[in-house]
Amino acid sequence: MEIKETMAEHCSFSRRMGSIVYDSLLLFSLMLFATLPYLLVTGGQQIDPNNIPFKLYLSCIGFLYFIIPWKIKGQTLGMQSWKLKLVQINGQPIFLGQAILRMMYSFLSWLPLGAGYFWSLIDQEKLTVHDRLSRTKLISLKAK
């Protein structure tokens, strides 16, 4: 089955949330596996919750989980499953700086209580706060 982009169709809130849940589960699994090398280096000792290098290590993994697929294909695995694609406002592929900004701004969208995501429910173009700030948008992909 071939997939084509439909630029006119905005991403719905439910599809966006479905993609977030899917990516969250995948990222959680990835972080569990990423902990294994760290445990090998420490001889299997319990990791201190205040261990800053470990927190930075996991943060980098989470950051790269989103940035690399967004830049290469415009989609994470969750976005592929929900047939969503990240593009610039003009429909062109995003550039690296935009991907990094979008990731950073997305943290703002979670405060307070995901208000930046709920904004898409009242936004005329169904954009979140971080979509607006990074000049990106999610589009729906449809089967031909």
C-alpha cells in the first residue's frame, strides 16, 4: 500500500496523542536497554537517582530518539504507525535547527499540565505551542 502526503489535512488531537503514547513506550524500552551498558560499567551496582552523568546520558538518548528520525524522515516510529509526518509550515522537510528547537519547545508544551498540546484543540490550524514556535506542523498521511 502506497502512502501519500495530504497537506490539507491537519493532524487530529487523538492521532497526535496516540503517536505520543506509542513513542513514549518505545522510548521507555530503549532507555531500559540503554541502562544495561551503564550497569556493566558500574559492576551492576544500583544507580544513584542523583547521578547527573546517568541523567545526561538518558536525556541524550531521548533527545536523539526524536531529532534523528525527524531530520532524516520527518517521522518517529510512533508517527509512522499513526501515519503522521513532521514538516515545516510551508510543507518542506524540516532542518536540523528546527528539529532541535521543536524538541526544546515541546517541553514547554507540557507545562502546565500539557496546555501547549491542548492548545491544538482550539487552534484554527490544529497546531500546538511548540509547532508554532518552531514553525513546524504535523500532517496526516493517507493510503492511496
